[in-house]
Amino acid sequence: MHSDDFDRDPALTLQLRALLRPPADAAYWDGLEARIMDQVNTAAPAGSTTTTGSFAVIMGWWEPFAQWTRVGSVVAAAVLTLTAWSLWQTSPADARLQREAAVEALSVPLDSAGRAISDAPGEKTVPDLFRY
């Protein structure tokens, strides 16, 4: 369905176009440019924040983040503390698991192919019969 297929109210359309029409006077655009350039030219040096009227002019991209230094420091300290604690807690468990794996590997006899040797009768294969 195309937008022209809808019924329109011509009077309402004319009123909306009159309200939304850009100013035809070139003086409006010149005045707007002058106000913008005045704000740019009277802004504070880089890295500082000034208040002009009801607007705060921020001259550096880093300015909003300067307020986050205390919060960022606290978060970084918390992350480092949790990381150190988790490493301290898991290192004995890792050492225990490695020790158990080594003991288990040494306690199981292996054949020449590296398979575990079992004396259970159901697990005997033809190569096991010729091993002796």
C-alpha cells in the first residue's frame, strides 16, 4: 500500500506544512551561524569546562570520564582482589588434581602399546595372550 492511497485532510496538511517550513529569511540562518560561531570562539581552552548561560561547554572528550576516577579505582581494586583470591583458592585444587592424576597414571600397569593391563577374563584380547 502506497502512502498516497490514504485519505488526507487537505486543510491539516497545509497547516502542518506551514508550521514545519524552514524560515525563508536568510537573516535567520545568518543569525544562527553567528550564535554558533560565537559559542565556539568564546569557549574555554582545551581541557577545561565552563558554564555559559544554561550550557556547560566541554572542550575535551576525556572531561566526562574525569569524574569516574574514584569509582574506576574502586572497581579495579575489587577486580584485582577477586582475581588474586580466586587464584589463591584454586591453586591447591589444581595441585591436588595433578598429583592424583600422576599417582593414578603410575598405579596402572601398561602394555607395550600403552594400554592398561587388566587381569579380568572378559577384557583379554588376542595380543594379550601372546604377551608372555
